[in-house]
Amino acid sequence: MKDGRRLALISIVVSLTLAIGNVTAGWLSGSASVTAAGFEFAGDVLASLIVFLGMRMASRPPDEDHPYGHGRFEILAGLLVGMVLLLAGGIICVHGVQSIRESR
């Protein structure tokens, strides 16, 4: 479990670095595709952060309120990441349809 949290933290740092670099490079060069890649990496940061927090909460020992432990927080984190991805996909689809309609 500890290795998983460590990997999630490494993923957050790497993705954040790439997000900042791509957004900055895209902004300076005027490249929409590089900027979009930066925002994709920012989404990876959010997903990795959710996973990290879920793993951290799941590793807590059992207590009075949770006699079997907190392991389900990992499942909840995965569900939340899936919902975020679904929302992002929906937003991208809506913007794509709007872009197609406006180009006529």
C-alpha cells in the first residue's frame, strides 16, 4: 500500500511539471494543441491526487465507526476518478459539437 501512495505522489509531481511546462509553452507559442496537452496533464494531476487521497484514507486502521477498516475508500476514489473522466469527456463532446455548428 505504501508503494502505491509513493507512485501516486511521483505521478502527481511529474504530471504537474508537464502540465505547467506544456501550458506555458503553448501560451508562449500560441499552440492550442500544446496547451490542450497541458490541460490533459492537469487532469492527470487531479486523478492522481484523488487516488493518493483514497489510498491514504484506505490505509487507516479500523476504529469504532469502521471495525473492518477503511479499505472501501480506495473503491470510492476509483469511482470518483471515473466520474471526473466522464464529466471531462462530456464537456469535450459538447464543445466539439458547438465548434462544428459554429463553423458553418
